[in-house]
Amino acid sequence: MTHTETDPQRPAPATVRSRVRIPLTFPDGYRVEAEVHTFHGLADGAEHLALSLGTPGAEPPLVRLHSECLTGDVFGSDRCDCGPQLRESVERIAEAGGHLLYLRQEGRGIGLYNKLDAYALQDAGLDTYQANTALGLPEDGRDYTAAAQMLTTLGVDAVRLLSNNPDKAGQLTALGIEVTERVPTGVHLSPSNVRYLRAKVEHTGHSIPLAGLVG
């Protein structure tokens, strides 16, 4: 989903449902404590989480909108770069101060089973976007209205966005959240995700510097 609105339309506010501190430990041994927020009144009714990390400074907080990826985040799949991006984002946000929004948007919004069906089509030669449309589904069905609500509820109206995806910045801006800077993540390249990353660069303009890394 790509939004092109020029006038910000701030969504109705949400409320904080609960806050709990959780110590996080990653497989490589990195440890950090997060304050995890849950919410009432999110536009899509999903159980999204906001992880507040570190201590914000004078600049707008560093924020990542991370879409849930069971295969990458939990099982370590190399077909995408989601797991390494999550690990990187937590550490960088903890250092700078900010929030990681963990959004329940598996498969760019198409769900887990459909994502696995799309993988089968990718094995037959389609790219990640073509596979979604071949299933009669949107290339990217994500809407970040709930993310804007979460940020507003946390008192955030301007962010430095940790993302390679221009649509995330565009949607947040259209929803009344100022994006002062888009900060790219690292390049998490593997033999299994080259086509996936190339499709994101060529099809949706992700700022991933693949030139020189792959032929």
C-alpha cells in the first residue's frame, strides 16, 4: 500500500493498556531491557507492541516499524533479512534511545500461510511481489495507521526512522508523524535472499546498496 496524501491526517488516539519491563537476550548473547507497551483502541484491532529502549536524547527518537516475521525473527530463515534487521534495530535503538514497534503484519500483511504459499511460487521463479499478486493478494498490504497511533500515544510526533522502505516514511508523514531523517539499516545479505533484496530495491525503491555486493 502506498499513500500519496499531502495533508497529514492524524488518526484518533489510542491509550496505553499496560507497561511491563522485559529483559531481552538474543542468540549472539546481546542483552538489553525493554519497556513493552500494549494498547487499547488501535485502528486495526491487532496486538501490536511498542518496545521502548535506551534513553532518548535531544534529537527525535530513533524508531523502527518492524513487521512480524515468524520465519525470520524466530526460526532464523535466510530467505529474508528480517531477523538480522530486528537484532540490529534493537541494539541501535537502545544506544540512541527510541522505540521499536513490533507490528503484527506477517508477510507484508498477507499472513503466515499465504506467505509460505508465496515462497512456493518464488521457488518456481516469481519474485516476492509477483508471488503475492499471483495469489490474488496485494504486493504490500501494510497500513501504518496503528503505528502512528502508538507513537502519538507515547508522546512522539517526530522520528528518525530506521528503515530502508520509503513507503513507511511516506505513510507516517501522511498520518501526521514528522520523519526528520530516514536512517538505513545494514545490508544483511545471504545466498538465499539475494533475489528478495534485489526485488525490494528494484520494485519498491528500498535504500539497500546492493551494487558491488552482488552481480
